[in-house]
Amino acid sequence: MREDKKLTISIFIIWLFNISGILGIVFGHENWFLRLTPLNLLIYLGLIFWNSSIHKKLILALLIPFSIGMVVEYLGVNYGVIFGNYGYGENLGFKILGVPLMIGVNWAILIYCTAAISEKIHKNIIFSSLIGAVLMVTLDMIIEISAPRFGFWEFMNGVVPLQNYMGWFITAFIAHILFQKVFKTLQYTLSIHTFIAMFVFFTIFLFV
């Protein structure tokens, strides 16, 4: 299949799932749609692979943010370090030592997408990693508002500490540098649609 056709289909799928999720939750089917969150993340990951021609190197590169994400989340959930004291709900699926496997997948997806976007802004790896980390923290700030409601995760006493955002920034910056050193052939258009779709989804539920 031609690359442009694959990309068009991928963008359609991203927005189909995103808009369906928004409408489903708004019209009262919140529990059913939120249980599909792991499937949604796996589809995003699958689309990244489908639009990439260097699968072995991409797998290695994505394992970097996946592994970093799982380790820091384990430390956060079990010891309250890096992000603060919080725990995961049930809507992100199967957990390993208290951390949903999909959280590692989410870290991989977000690092890929924000790396593709930030590299368009600045080619220097330090600056692009800083930009990527800022993009991820910005998205996290919006997600944190809806996370308890959606059964994703919740901080102790319902208060998100400043430590969380600092931890996200530092972890994302390190993951970006390592990821960008390994993998360079990123699909920008797919990434910008994925990132904006996530941003739109959680922004809407700041008001709904």
C-alpha cells in the first residue's frame, strides 16, 4: 500500500476512535468506552509501526521510553518517589507490580509523537528534547484533571503535587535524549494528529 494512503487511513482511525470516545462518554456510556482505553493505546502504537519501515530499530527505540516509564511509575506507585503518592485504577488494564502495562505503552507513544513534533521545531537534540518534555508535561497537566474521574490514577488526597510535573519533565527529557539518539525516522503527520487528538480529548473533559 502506498505510504500516503496508509497515512490517510491512520489519521482517519485516530480521529474515529477519538471522536467516538468523546461522544460515547458525553452521552452516558463512560464505563464501556473507558474500558477500551488499552485498545485505543495499542491502536496508536500499531499505527506507528504500520507507518514505519524500520521496525527492528523502532522496537529498540520504543523500548527505551517504555522501560523508563515502567520503572519510574513503579517507584512512584510503590514508594512515592519521583511523581508523589498515587495509585492506578482499573481502566488502564493489566498491572505489573501496581503499574498498568499500558502506562509503559503510553510513555512510548508520547515520546515518539513529541519527538517527531519537537524535531521539526529544533534539530539540536538537547533543545528538541527540552521541547518534547515541555509538550509532554503540558499534556499531563490536562490529563491530571480527568484521570481520577476516568479511573486511570489518583494522587493522595486528590491533590497533584508540583513534584509530579517536575518528575515528568526530567524523566521525559532523559527519555527523549536516549530515544532521539537511537531513532531518527519519525512520522511527523501521524504524530501531530495523535498528539492533538489526545490533547483535544482531555481538554473537552475539562468542561464537560
